[in-house]
Amino acid sequence: MGGAVQTGEYEAERTAGEEAPQTGAATAVVLIRPAEEADLESLHRVDRLVFGRLAYPLFALRQLMDLHIRHCLVADDGRRLVGYCMGALAAHPRTGWVLGLGVVPGARGAGHGRDLVHETVRRIVADGAREVRLAVEPENSAAIHLYETLGFRICGFHPDYFGPQGDRLIMTAGVERRAAPPGSDRLDAWWS
């Protein structure tokens, strides 16, 4: 998916009376939980705020949720969704994909993206994936760094992956079935 939109665009898209997410120590506890049908419009709002023109259309997001609900998680601060991660598992070969990760600008830097990816991939691996892949914008150094700290490695470059000017790096993490060391938060503690 594309780069994040600016905070000003987020401000413009908030609904009347909705408070801006807080940052830093004042941030409320955020629950990472499975998405529900009732989350669809809020999840679509987050997707549009983060990905702009590359956001999923509502109908496609609905169908992805229907097909991959076990691998669709949201970050919920108790008042609104502040992020999501959508994953999928292909049957043959047993390859998982992180299809989208988005955290609204005001909620970034608090570890919600890491938590969302970690739990989404944990579920994909538990369901039998032998590797997990994702596509990321080559200029998105923050996302690339996050994925690398979770055990993903760049395995290729795909020009025009999302059409003209939609180049992407493909990143992958292989699965090795073994127990993670106690206290480990790196996904590659489970993977080779």
C-alpha cells in the first residue's frame, strides 16, 4: 500500500465531534482484537486516512473481511479504531500475506503497528503458513524497519506492483516450527 497521508488530511476526515487521537503517555489503552462486521465503516475510514488513493474500496474491504476474518485485526482505543492489519493465507502453497497495515497518524509510535502485525502473523502461522510475505513501498523506511525488526527480509523488487508508480519491495519471513524464547517479541524467534 502507499504512504501515509498527512495529519492535516486526518483532521479533515474526522467526523463532527470526534476527538483527535492522543499521542505519547496520555494515549488510552489500545486493544488488539479481531475485526467484526460492525467495524467495517471505521476500518474503511482508517484505510482511507492512511492510504489515500490506494485505499481499498469499501466493497473490496468487505469481501476481504468476509474471506479472511480470522486474519483481520483492529486496534481499538475504546472510542474508535486507530489501526488495522489484514492478512490472508493461500492454500497452495501455504503462503501467508500481510495485505495491509494502517495506523492513523495520531496513534503512531506507540507500538500498535508492531502488535497488529505480530498477532496477524501469529494467526497465519498457526493456520499452517510456511512463509509470510508482504509488499511495501520502497520509500517507506519506517515500515521496512518495522518489518525487519519482526523478522521479515527483502526478497525482491516488483516494479508497478500496484500499477504505474506503484513499485513495491516484497518482504518475506520463513516459518520454522519451534517454541519462541521466553519474552521474545520478534516473529523470527518462531521463524528461520
